[in-house]
Amino acid sequence: MELNDLAIFQSVATHGSVSKAAIELSYVQSNVTARIKLLEKELQTPLFYRHKRGMTLNTEGKRLLEYSRDILSKVNEMKDVFSQASEPSGILDIGIVETVNALPVILSTYYRKYPNVELSLQAGVTEQLVQDVIDMKLDGAFVTGPIRHPLIDQIEVISEKLVLVSRSSSLSMEDITRKPLLLYKKGCGYRERLESWMRIEGIIPKQVMEFGTFGTIIGSVAAGIGITVIPESSVTDLAAKGTVHCHRLPQPYQNITTVFIRRNDAYLTGTLQSFIDEIIELTSLNVSSQ
């Protein structure tokens, strides 16, 4: 069995398609198909359900996927260990929730110190980013915390106040039930905090509209379409201009913490360690200046 066969298998499993895996890996489809069949022959078991829409992992395939992830991550870890340079370099895959106000400062300061590091950023909601870190698809992520998982280490980055944001300067319970809620998709930490409060209060929203970006949400709020929930620091400038207005949630729902997470049993490269050190340094400076 070749390591490349596991990489091919993992790509087909991820995409559910030989053709998409072939495009990702720059192989011809027949080669991908042949390698999957060879892998199944070697393991003496089918790994996929084959159907018109593509390929879906069966039970044995799901078991192999876990092994393949562990094996390939260990191989990559080994390469990292033996290729570590004195100066941080390479690619850091970092996940972010869009409204982390401190993030531009952290990224720009780090990049100035370590120009040989390429920062690859993936925006998403907390739930998915946590899973991507656990699956080792990301080196780390800035998410809404705290995160309680045995495989996750976390560093507190910033504590903020969560607010309801509307176009109107006043906001009543009746307004919340009559106006659409403009939210990120399920898995967003801010949305979960708002929904917890609404359940306790027995508030049933008229409508929930899901958006993928902060810009679209806040633009829609400014246009009077509905209400959203985000950290207060994300709309400071707009609120100062009177474009939108902020309304505090009651305790304990208003306090929100952003944390940086990483998988605690993954090899900690010098590059990631330098990134974590930068977060800790900037965080301590912010605390001491308050």
C-alpha cells in the first residue's frame, strides 16, 4: 500500500466523486479509479457505495478514512519536524470568525515579523471551525469560546459585549418578534447565545434570514430589513455615525469571548508556536493597557 493511495482515497471520500478528486489531484480519472480498486483489492473489501451521483463511504470506508487521516497527518508532522528552519516559514492554515476585531492587528504584526510565513485564512462559523481543527484541516482557529473538548487547547484573545443591532434607536421585545433576525448559519457562537436567551424569554422570531458574510448582514440591518447580533466592537464606527444602533443583551448572554484553538496532540511546529507567542504577547499588552 502506497501513501499516495491513501491520499487519493481521502480525496475521493471528501468529494464523493472520482472526477472531482482527479481535478484536485491533477490526475486522470482512470488512474484514480484504478488506485481505489487496487486499494479495495489489497484490503479485500469494498470501501464505497457506488451510485449515479457519485460515491459514498460504506462502514469499512469510514473506518479507513480515520486511519488515513491519522497516517497522513503523522507523515506531514514528520516532514515538518525534519524540515524546521531557524526562521518560521511555510503555510499556516488559520480559521476565523469574521467579526474578530483584534484579528487584523495580530495578523499584520505577525506578518511583519515573519514575512516567510504564508497565512491562509478560512472564514466560517465556530462549530465548523472547531471540527476542522479536530480533523487537522486547520492548524488553528479564532472562534467563540470557551470550547470544551478533550482534544482542544485554547488561548483567550479578547472578551467583548454582544449586542443586538438595529436601524432604530429603540428596540422592544415586540420589535424582536416582528422583525426578521439576520444571522449567520447554524453553528455560529453569537447566534447560539441569542437563541439561548430567546428560548428562556419565550421569544419566537417572525423570521430568520441566514447570511454568509458580516458585510451583507450589517448592510441589511442598516437598510432596515431586520436585526442581528454581533460583538459591539464590530459596529463601533457605524454606531457612532448613527447608521445603526446597539442594544445590550441581558446577563449572562452579553459576555462573549474569542479564543484561539489548536489540537493539543498535534505536533506544534515552530511556525505555529511563533504565531501563538504573538497572540499571547499582543493579548497581554492589551490587558496591561486597560
